[in-house]
Amino acid sequence: MNNILYLIKDNMTLTHSIEVLEKLLIHLYLDKNISNKSLSLKIGLPIPIVSAFKKELIKFNFADNKGTFKLNSTGITYIKNQLGYETVNITQYASLLIAENMKEFEAELITLLKPIYECRPQVNVMLDQAHATLETSIRRVMLLLKNPCIFKQKVLFLGDDDLTSLALMMALKKLGHCNSPHVSVKDIDKELLDFIKSISEQNDFVINTEYIDLKNPNGYKKQFDIILTDPPYTLSGLKLFLSRAISFAKNENSEILLSFGQKRPEQHREIQRLFHEQNLLVKNIYPQFNQYHGGSIIGNVSDLYVLSVTENTYSTIPENSAYSNKIYTGEPWIRILSATP
């Protein structure tokens, strides 16, 4: 059963990765009446590929075509058991497309998370920490939830003093998916990791925590579909965190959600040049998406970049190489990307 999609991929002589077919299947499961054209636009694939995939699903008894195309019990069972959607409340998830329901969902998250955020560890300014607001973490979570594959994807928070991992797990729990083993946090702040682990245990979340110093060479396993990171305010810090995020990215379908503050045109060009040098595709930019209680160097706000990893993407700092440059603003003789001219 696990090899069905690989057989379909071979039959279609598809050069895309298997995740593309999984995404197609999940969309068909969540939106039962979606047209080929709409599915093509959502996935970014030509209509003939979508049509060919549907024919293969019928051939492998994953779907019926009695007047209208429809996934059958075999296809639905595969999605629930093999892709991990057994516990997902798809009715509630689909309701989030309605603005009123989404606002109500966000308000409930704020109520649940506020006590947790009020007792989080104090910022470590030597690590350029600045707590994002609770509302910012929830905005990040709602952006993640727009992706219907989020329930099966492996998500890494490369540094998480904003506790967005806890906000995501709280949202998944409300949608019936609290036991997902796919969320990880890697950070240099041991106190923060202990806090996340403690809150996770209290709420029956599964969050994998690990201490890591990104300056050190490591066995950076390419296993994550989505990596979120909010680096130090410096160009060297950005370069290091972005390189390590790439080293953790699973394949060309992976995305990096990068929060970084900058305002001056010359800074913007440097950041764009770094993306270009590493062959990252800028999929979207949300200006001033993040708001912070601290972080005056960046004007208490930062932009959110959605970056797509391509087959040609590479880390400018190899995973087996150490990095000796200074990355925090508290270190002497370091270049700071400030928000003020």
C-alpha cells in the first residue's frame, strides 16, 4: 500500500517528487468537489498532469468515476492511515476558510496560549532574542494552516523563543491532531528548550527538542518539509541560520519561513543577493508581518519571507564546516542590519 503513489509516479513518468502526488491526494480528500482547473492552480501543475493522476487513482481503485470523480473508501483509508489524517477534523479545518470562523479560532487560541506566554523565560539579549507577540505567533500558525499538507509534514523551528511551536501544537490539538510527532525545535537556549518540553508534557503535545549550536559542524539531516527561523539581526547571523535551514530542508519541495527585519534599500539588496547566491526562490514577502515586544534595532517589526528550496539550492556554509564569524549584535566589531538610517 505504501508504494502505490510511487507506482503511479512511475506510470505517469513524473519527474516531480512524491510529495507532489501526496499534495494532490490530500486536496482531493479535503475538497471533494474541486475541479481540475482549481486543483491545477492550487498545486501549480498543468491540468493534463492532474487529469492523468485522477485516471491513475481510478486504475488503482483509489477512486470511482461514476458520473463524477470521487475518492472511494480505499483512497480515503490510505490518506487517513498512511498520510496521518485519521484524527484531523476536516469539517472544522475547512470551516477556517470562512473569515468569521477563523477569527473565532484565533480568539480561542489566544485564550489558551496567553497564560503560557505570560510565564515564558525572559529574553536572552546576548542571543538577540526579542519576544514576538502572541498575535504574531498565531498569524504564523494560521499561515501554516493554509497549507493542507501541514498535518503530515515535518516542521522545524530553528530557534523558537517566540514559542510558535507551542502555538502550532495548540492549533493542531484543536483540530484533533495533537499527537503529531512531526514538530521539532532546535535551539541554543537550554532554558527555553526545557520550558517548551515542560509545556508540551502538560498539554500532551509531541515536540522534539534538541540543543544545537549552529556554528558547529553537525549531521544536519535533510528531513524537514518546513523550516521556520528568526535569526539574529546581523548579516552573518542571517547567513548562518539560512545555510543551516537549507541543510535541514528535505528536498526541492521544502519551504523556509524566514523572519528578518530590514528597511534600508541597500540592506534589502544584500538579503536578496544572499537568496540568489543560494538559489532560493522568493515565493512571497509579507512586510512587517512580525511584531515584537523588544527588538528596537529592527524597529520592533520584521518581514516574513516564504522561500522555496529548489533542486539547485545549496548552503553557502557547508554542513560539515564550522562557522567562526560573530553573529550577535552584542559581540564587538560586528555589522548590524538596523532599521534606522
